[in-house]
Amino acid sequence: MNLLLISNSTMAGEEYLSWPRLFILDFVRENKIKSIAFIPYAGISLSKNGLNESYDIYTNKVKTVMEQLGVTVTSVHNTGTPADIIENSDCIMVGGGNTFFLTHMLYNTGLMEVIRKTVIEGKPYIGWSAGSNMACPTLKTTNDMPIVEPQSFNCLNLIPFQINPHYLDANPDGHGGETRQQRIEEFLIANPSVKVVGLREGSLLHISDDKIELKGSKKLRLFQFEELPMEFNPGENLDFLLK
Amino acid sequence: MNLLLISNSTMAGEEYLSWPRLFILDFVRENKIKSIAFIPYAGISLSKNGLNESYDIYTNKVKTVMEQLGVTVTSVHNTGTPADIIENSDCIMVGGGNTFFLTHMLYNTGLMEVIRKTVIEGKPYIGWSAGSNMACPTLKTTNDMPIVEPQSFNCLNLIPFQINPHYLDANPDGHGGETRQQRIEEFLIANPSVKVVGLREGSLLHISDDKIELKGSKKLRLFQFEELPMEFNPGENLDFLLK
């Protein structure tokens, strides 16, 4: 397996997919990727004229970036058979947005099983935000609003731990809601055997078979039931997460 | 019906259930409430020694406050039959915490239907945070992490609109995740016929039959599909929300 799991597409105020671009380029070169099948289903709010136009706009944003890296992009949402587009592309790319809507659509289109099988057989996978959530056993550590009820909370289950993307250390001043850490600790009470990686904005995980590397500018925060959270720097060995 | 739907139990840095206490006291007096059946199921992280102890601690926190207001509190979680405790109390109180866990437990215990029926027949209902979410048609506008998969996203359906409790205007500085408004706008794309009330911390809705009042120190923000968000002050007529 070969996965690039990115916390967030874009840092506040920067150009779209700016900070992870060089990491994506490395991944594209290593894996000789010329063509990408894009899954836009999480991006439902880019147009006021319906989902199809929203997905068109989303695809074009991603295409603009990826073509600069020498890669063609075909979305699964409007032409041809999604499973064929995936089969005929060198890589699957799952964009961020609403994780519940993405999950709902992957079940409705039958792509949940197609993507899982294809990635396990070796096709590279790039995801960010909801697209990183999707690689986990379930969607249970998403930050997103549950705007639709998906067929199941089970996701692609490509890795044996959960990612919390956009991991955030504090609440805005004066806000009394739960912190992210409190939310993850609640997850662990309900799911004590599962590890959770808090992936801060500006960082990503590169997973190839039994190797896992943290890349970017931030530490990762690891949560396990009844243990204190632990911080890991880029470069530290994290392969135990895959066992 | 007689509902007190509170955004949040406690403002950051204040004593537990401090800001809404006088509003709760008014509600208790108006409805001649002497006894409360407390639903603690959302509060799963108050103890490291398991759910039962967490619920005990939660119940005691609420009891301490409510006894000062002359009201006895019996939790449904550890003694007697939950449905009997509800039947023998003057009011149902649903505490905050994790909305998904609360929903999961209300289905598992059969209380979802019992509470709905009892409140429609006239028993007063007080909820905050997850307890306010629970009064809505579904849990789809909660802010909580989906740590368990409940039997259904459908909730008590006591009111015809959705509440987003702990409504927050901005992200922390420099954070690139979706704002609360963007999340609610995504909800509206997936659920265009449903209104959403953003209920800021420090405010509550008092609903009696066909009357609805906003109380507290903040405006409410109303979201409807394809309309600009609208702000309402305490005292403004909001009865259209119940139609």
C-alpha cells in the first residue's frame, strides 16, 4: 500500500493546496503517477447551483494544481463509469469536505469497496481532511457535522488507527465547548482498543506498506486509552502504529 | 409542550450551570416542578473508572445545583426502571456531553420513545447542549464527534427545526477548518427544507406550545437554505419557527 494522508489542503490565507504541494510532487514522482481519479464527493458547498456544479468547480481547482505537477485529473462524478476511471488511473485522490457526505456517496455509488480493493492491491492513494478520515477504520474521529446519515460509519479501513485531521490544541478564547483533546478522549472511552493520531494542520503521514513517516512542520499527538497523550516529531519511528 | 432548550451549561471559567440558573428557576416555579428525572447518558468522560461512575458524578453535580432550587433529582442510570422514574417525576432533564452516545443510549434503553411520548403529553423538558440537540428532528446539527454509531440519527423531534448549540462566529486565528456557518450551510445543502437556529453560548429557547422565546444575553442566528443568515434579539417574535 502507498498512502499520502494529509491533514488539510490549505493553510489559512494561502493558495489552494499550497503547503502540501512539494510532498504531493515527491509522491507523484516516486510512484510514476501520470493520471489521477479524483473523488470530489465531500465538496458539496462550492456552488449554489447544486452538487454537480460544486463537484465540477472542485475538480477544476484540483486539476489546476495537479496539471502544474504534470498529472491529469479525471473526476468520477460526471462522465464514464467511476470504477473504470479508477481502474484506468495511476492514483486515487480523495478531496476534503464533509466526511459524512463522502461516506454516504461512497456507499451509494459502490466505490467504498472498489477503492478499498484497488488500494490494497497497490494503487497509490492521496487524501486530505475527509479524504484522510476515509482511509481509517471508521469516520468516528472526523470533526465534521453529521449532515447526512451514511449507510455505515465504517470506512476504507486501510490503516489500523484513526486520524483526527485539523488537530487543534485549544478552543477559541472564552468558548466553553469541549476541546479537541476532550473529544478524542471520549472516543477512547467508547473505543478503548483504537489509537488516534491528532494530525495538526501543515502535516501529513506517508505510509508505504509497513513504514509510516510524519512530514511537514508540526509534531503529531498520539492518543491511547488510559495513557497520557504523546508527541512525535517528523523523523521519529512511528511504524508501531501499523501493527 | 414545555421546553427549556439551553445552548451550554456553563460559560468558560464560571461555576457549573451558573448562567442559566435563574432561567431554570423561573421554569421550575412556573411549572411547579418538585422532582426531576435526569438523563446523564451524554456525560461519559467525568470518571476514568467507567461509565457508571461518570454518570454518578454527573448526577451529583446536577443534584447539587438543583437542590439549591428546591428540586430533587433522580437519575435514570442506576436504580429502578428508567420509564418509572420518568413517569414519577415532574420534569425530564437531559444533560450535555456527547450527542451520539446520548442518542445511542436512548435507543438502547428504549427511552427515546418514552421521553418523546411523555413530553408531548405535557411533561416539562429541560436540556442543554446535547440535551437541546436531542429535542430536534435529528442530531444532524450537533458539534460532537461521532464516537459511536447510533441506531438512527432521528431524535425526539419535539420541535420542527434544528438547533446548533455552542454556536460560534469564528474559527481560532489561523485555523483553516470550516467555520460553524460553513458547516450549517453544508447541512442546508443536504437538508434544504429544514431551518437551523445557531444558539450562542449564554442563550436559550423557552418553548411553550406555539410560543417561543429567546432568553439570555445573545442574539440568535437563523439559517435557511438559499437565504442570508438572519439575527434575532431576545424579545423578538420567533413563533414562525414552530410552524
